[in-house]
Amino acid sequence: MRKYELMFIVKTTMESDGASKLAKSYEKIITDSKGKIESSKDMGQRKLAYPINKEINGFYYVVDFSASQETVAELNRRFRLDENIVRHMIIRLDEE
């Protein structure tokens, strides 16, 4: 399993509690596929650097985790389908 960092932005049209539940559901996808979450940070609501699909604010989340490539592919697929996600990015961290 490799180490990854996931960052995603949730639309502010969801309540703060709803955004937190959505973040927990994505963390559950990682743990259900035998991945391990190293850390999870709720960065709160912030202004976007530029408007994305008419959104100017978003709830930011950062998750460091270890998982298989299949899990990362599944996360990417679900993020693309979820209309509450403004933007997401998964990067592979260097092995130390």
C-alpha cells in the first residue's frame, strides 16, 4: 500500500454537519477497503482563489492515508460523480 494525500472541497450549499458527514463517508470508503487513515483535517470554510462553477466558498478537507491503487481509483470515480464536491485532488506521497 502506498501513502496518499487527499484534498477536497465541498459546496457550501450543504450545511457544515452535512459536509462533515460527507467527509466521513469518504474516509469510510478508505477503511472499508483495508486502507489506513493517518490523519484527517477539517480546514473549515474558506474562500476559493477563483470561482468554480459559480461557487466562491467551500469546506476544505485534507486526509492523509495509505491504500491500494484500486481504492484511489474508486475514490476518484466517486468524487467525479458527487455533485456536492467542487474540486478534489489525490497525490501520492514519496516513500521515506
